[in-house]
Amino acid sequence: MRRRCIAGVLLLSLVAMAGCKASEGEVPEASKPTEQAEETVVETEETEVAEAVAPEVLLTHHILYTPYQQENMTAVSGSFDTIGLSEESSKQYPNLQASLEDFSNETTASMVAAYNDNVDAALEYETAGMSLGTIQGSEHATLRVYRCDTQVISILTDVSNYLVGAAHGMYGMQARTYQVESGKALALTDVVTGEADAVASVIANQLRTNYPEVEFSVDLEDAIAESLYHTGESVWYLGWDNINFYFGPYQLAAYAAGDFSVSLSLDEYPELLDASYFRETEGSHVITGVPGKCCMEFDVDGDGQKDAVSISKEYGDESTGDYFDGVQIQVGEERLSVALPGTDLTPYYVWDKENHFYVYVVSEGMMAENMMVVCTKDSLGLREVTDYMGVFSGDDLSDEAASLDGIAEGTICSGICRRAFLNPDCFYLDERIDPLSTTMGRRAFAVARDGSPKPLQDAYEVTTPFVLTTLVELEVEVVADGSKRMLPVGEAVTIRYTDDATYVQGELSDGTEITIPCDLSWPQKVNGMDAESVFDGIFYAG
């Protein structure tokens, strides 16, 4: 059996990917989101200094697919996530951006090499004339930002692969933590100040307590100390008030025993941890989870006790193949099943300013628009708050990411770049709208008191502007001064904004911005006329 490990978190420079960034076009004043970050201004006799803000993180999801050469079947499929900063945050934290870019180039090369090895193995089976029905390789790396503030960013990557011909797949985690200002990658000895033997003993005792049924195949204290301080194989990442350790398959026990995780909080072990790297978690923050990996424990109701929180897929009568049709959310002893179809899901654990707890679960792969369900746990129990048809805002990179340097010949590459969901007070969602055509609209949101996404602006930014051409003379309003203007027949208008109810806003070929009054209920009308008699180019999806 061939076995290998994908080294490092799989990152790629967003700069190298054709300048990938979230849409940052100008939004009309009436459409701009209300500033939600509550900046604290410290006044002095001479100047005002704004409080530093956490970096805005961009994540790019890359999708790879390679068919067999002779048959139209999958040889190897894969996906991996990369990370960078928005343009504004890159200017504010250039050292961090540089570190992420360096790390990206190194680790993306590792992913490409791993994927190519898998393609080679698959094609060997094809050359040998073996049945290809069940011979499919895979390489995946899912990145989550576990903590991000003005001090540190702690990144965790869930990796899995099946190498064609192996007895079973492999999985595990990698992690990296950086100081935000300096961009320095932190070592374990920077944040853990206790003696190696003492730290190893605490972790070993927690493992025995948390996993009483497991027969560990090594001397835990020795193996943990070796992993943490000598071989460099340890995986650790920072929460706000704790440090988390992960041990993968084979590391401490047989493959069948699975993987293990331990969390040490500053409150419990102040003598082992450097308090300067930890902070209280009151107030708005988000933690991204990966289902089935690392036991997630949070104080969800402020009683000082941590509850286990888990998200799992449910398969019912409508489930087929990789598709699930529901999700079960468990907080402590309470369970809640919600209808949520898809092929993959990502949970987000959310706290608002008053420390109320919510779970946002996003499914993907079932329909054109992804679906999000929001649940909360409070004095009324665990319950569903709302669902939302949409997705965290992203820009399609299919054209820019047509290939990766050095990737196996015949591989199809695509990607999408999104803002990471880290700030409950201001985040962006895309949803399908129909303002004189079917398109995707983007708005800023905040987490409302009940946990649901609350729009911070009425207007949508059209994520892919589309062009309509006048079929009749049409009176419009000029945005700059409110004056009226008559458009001739044949005038092209690029639609960029709308409230999806009473108007669309667009740009003429000379750069003039105009507003067109509409009734966007069905049937849609423009200045009282049937929309399709006014504009050529209207297209509605089913």
C-alpha cells in the first residue's frame, strides 16, 4: 500500500491567481452598507487614533477534475482552499500578506504534486486494462479560519485523500498560526510556556479521559512530547481562550481508532500558557467548523459549562448517491433535524455582541443557489430560526483558473473567491434576483437578535452586470444631479444595482449613471410599459 502525507496547509497566492479579490466596485451612496464595525476612537490632545481592526480574509476554493484518457469516467477529483487578504487589509497588514503568499506558493506546489501522483496511479490502472468503475482517486483540503483578530490568525486545514490502489483513504489536519502585525509564524514554544513533560502529561491525561474506550498503541506521554517538541509533527491551533491539539490516524493508535483532539483553556492551565496570546470571547465572532472533525465544545448559553456541538448529514428517502436531504444539529443533549439538501455542508458557530449563540449551516451542490439554515440555542431550547436561499459572496474564477502551473495534463480547473465569514456585524451574501433578468445580487448583512441575516442596505449590487438595449425612447433619471434624460432607441444600459422592487440603476456607454423606475413584481413593467417591450436582452431563468 502506498502511503504518503500531504505536507502543509494548501494555500495559493491570490495575487498569482489573476488578481482574485472580492468585488470592490463603487456602490451608490444610497446603496452603500452602513458601517458596522464599531471603531473606537481614542482622542488625544494632538490627534485621533482609530482602533485597529481584524484583517478581512479572502478564501479561494479550487476544484480539480481529471478524466481517464480512454473512457469518460473520473480518474481523480480534488479541491483545495487558499487564503489571502482583501486589498485594504493587505495594505494594513503587508507582513501578514507576504507570509501568506510565501506559504501559498510552497504548499500549493505540494498539492499539485500530490494530485499528479494520484493521476499517474490512476492512469497505470487504465493502461493495465483494469475495470475503472470504482477506481477513482481524490485529493481534498478544506481550510477554515479558526480565529482571526488584530493579534493572531489561526488557520486549520482538513485534508483527505484516496490514492488509487491503496487499502483505504487517509485523512488528517494541518495548522498554521501567524501574528497579524509582524506576519511571523508562531511556534508552539511561543504560546505554551510550561515544561514539555508537564504539557505532555496534561494532554495524555485528557486523552485517556476523553477516549476511555481507545487502546493507545504508544506511551502517550513520550509520543506526545516527541510530537510536540522534537519531530515537528504536532498540529495545534489557537482559539480565543484556548489552544487545541490534534492527533491523526496512526499517530497514537491504530487507524480504526480514528483521530483525537484535546483543548487546553487558559482558565484551567494558566501555568502552561502565555496569557498574552489569549483573550475573552465575549462579543461578535465566528468559528468555522468541519463536520465530523475535532470535537467542538462551546459555552453556548453563558452558564460557564461547555457543551459539545456537532453537525451531521441525514439521509432519507429522497437521498441519492452523495446527496443528503437533511442535517442534524446537536448541542449538548438536544438534537434538531432540519431539511437541508446538498452534497456538502459547512457549519459556522456565531456569537453576536451580547454573546447569543447561533449555528449557520450552508449546504452546497444541490441547486443553482445554495441554501443556508440558521438555528439558535437559548432558554427556549434548540430551534430553527430561518432559512435563506443564497451563499456567502464570491467571484467565479473559472476563466482565470483555467490551469495551475504543473498540474497533470487534461485536468480541468475552476475556482471561486469568497470573503471569509468572520464578522457577524458585516458580511456579504449573494442571492438570485430577477431585476429585468435573472442574475445574482449582493448585499451586506448583520446577524440580527434572533440570529437571522438582517440586510444592512436595500439595494443589491449585481455581481455580473448585464446589458439591456432600449426598444423605445425611455425617460430616465441621472444619478449625479437628479435631472431627466431621454434615451433613444438602441441605447445600451449596463445594469449594476437594483432594489429588486422599484428600480434598476445602470451605466450608459459614456459613463453616465442613471436610475430607471420599474415595477419588478410580475409581470414586470418599466415606466408603466411591459418590460420586454422596452428592453431587448431580458432573460429570465426557470
